Amino acid sequence: MLQQLNKFFFISLLLPSFAISQTIVNIEELRNEGKEGFFAGLGFSLNASRGNRDRDFYSFDLRFDYNLDDVENFMILRKSERKINQNVTDISQLIHIRSVFETYNQYNTEFFIQSAKNPFRLFRERNLFGTGLRMIIDDQMRFGAGVIYEEETDLDDFVTNTTRLSTYFHDNFAVAENINFNTTIYYQPGVTDFSDYKASFLMAFNFLVNKKFSISLQYDIAYDSDPITNAVEDDQGLSTKFSYSFN
């Protein structure tokens, strides 16, 4: 196990952490499903380069869960910052709050709100709220479907309001005793115009060092068929994330 850890840690240091500052929330990651009580976790990723320009990028996550017998609640707080020659050029912030109610057997009802400010992806602010049904397919596989209302403000303060259908699929694969690979796919078409859609794909290799500490290599791609002014249709990112659970 120690040899695996050394190899994994060495690879994680070599890989760059592009400034993804995700507005995509992997809601199944580190979910404390089926456990009652209060839980807290911390995530951190960092990338730095030195030369003609000194570049630094970090992303910092906090997650809190409060689970009861028939309802699970969690909140994710995320802040990211980009610096060039010690000068802050961009700051990104996100908050996501979700409640999951046990409805019937493997079916759960979800309610959620999210607010994000992200100049990395050329929008000033994106707020949304929604509801949906989550299905537990098996021990590792999850599927969700629902509807969201989205309000997006670009850097020129132009506001767009859209109601979207929202679906996601998540699966987790055990690679070794302490290594797993997971994927999450999101698809969100407009209710009145299916040609206006957002799609995202996330995947991650997670290495469990011990019960409290883990290292994750993550890749994500987000596609918007109708992006805001001056933005491209797709956005990709690669990062190394270090996570710690306080429980």
C-alpha cells in the first residue's frame, strides 16, 4: 500500500491543476448516504508556476452534512482564486444547498439551490433552484431527473432566465482495495428549446490514504450550446484534489 501511495502522490504532483473553478457540483462525491448525524469535510487543490510570470491558482471546498432518519441535508462552499505575479486577477465563489427526502424504497425527492460567481467562465453570476427525483439503482449507481430555474448574468450585466430539465447519472467502480474510479454525467436542456442545453462530464480517480484523508485526480468538461457573450462552447479542466474528513 505504501508503494502505491508514493507512486500516486508522485503522479499527482506532476499533473497540472488547470484553473477549472468548477460551477459543476459533483453531488454524489463524499455523500454520507445512510448515515445519521453531522459530518464535515475539507477539500483543497493548488497549482503554481514560476518564470517570466508567477502564476498561482487554488480552490478550497468545505462540505457540511446533517442527516436525520428520513432526510439528508448538505451544503457545499467553494472558493477559487487566480493570481499572476502575486496580483489577484479572478475570484470565484459557489454555494450549493440540497435536501434529500426518503420517499419510497429506492426513490428520493430532492430540493436544491445554488449560487455561483465565476469570471473564469465569463459570467458574473448564476443562480438556480430546482427539485427532482433521485433513484438508487444499486450500491454504486445513481440516477436523478428534475427541473431547474436558472438566472444567469454575464460580465456586461445582461440577464438570461431559463427553465431547464435536469438529469444526471453517477457510477462508481472499485479499481483496488483503496482506489476507485467514478463518473458523473449531467444533461440540462431548455424546456421550451431543446437545442439550448448544457452538458457536463466529470470523472475522478480517488485514492483513499486512510479513513480521513484522500487524494483525487479529477477531469471535467462542460459544454453550453448557447454560451454567453465572448465565451466558448466547451470548457475543460484537470486538477489534483486533497480531501480531509473531520469525522
